[in-house]
Amino acid sequence: MGALVEIQTESFAELLAGLPLFLAYAATAAGLTLVYIVIYMWVTPHEEFTLIRQNNTAAAIAFAGSLLGFCLPLANVIAGSVSLVDCALWGLIALIVQTVIYFLARMPMPKISERIENGELAAGIWLGSASLAGGLLNAACMTY
């Protein structure tokens, strides 16, 4: 009976051996995501959280698409990275690419922020979809 307890305890300790690295990657991902949100809110003329609090569906869709568009390549980077530095570097590249996607998505609709502020769903869906599609392609390009 004592040997069985030792095996179970040893296995449990082995299972927890990866916990510090998990926490490090989770913290890196959370930090990069927070930085992305701050930068995204800085580059967009409209106030996302104010509009979302006011129940502006267009703003919520646009922001959700952008956030998912960033997190998709970030998740891919985490899964394939060889170190935290590698993860952080490629996470920053994902952040830059997703920010560029925002500016590209504005090109066919220059007054997109004004339209989102007015609650026009088409503008929010366009920006959210473009952000999500760009993030999906970005994630695929980061497969190495």
C-alpha cells in the first residue's frame, strides 16, 4: 500500500512540474493581450469600452473580432514557441500585424469609426470580420 501512495505522489509532483512554465506563458499571453488592447484603443478614434457600455453592438462586434484576430496568432505562437522570448517576440509581431490590419480595413470605409459610433452594424461586422480573417491568416503564417 505504501508503494502505491509513493507512485501516486510522485506522479502528482511530475504533473505539477510544468506549472511554472504554464504560468509564465499565461502571464506573457495576458500581458501581450493587455498591451494589444491598449494600443488598439489608442489607434482607433472611437472609444470602444464606452460604446460597448452603451450597448453599441457594432462596437462590440468590431472589438471582439479584433481581439480574437490577435489571440488566434498568439495562441499559435504559444503552441509552437521554443521559449518565452520566442513567444514574446512573435506575439509582438502578431500585435503589429493586427494593428496594420485595422488600418487596412479602414481603407474601403474611411469613416468606419464614425459609423461604429452611430451603431451601424455593417461597419462593426466589416471591421470585426476583417480583423478575424486577418488574424486567422496571420496565425497560419506563423506556423513554423
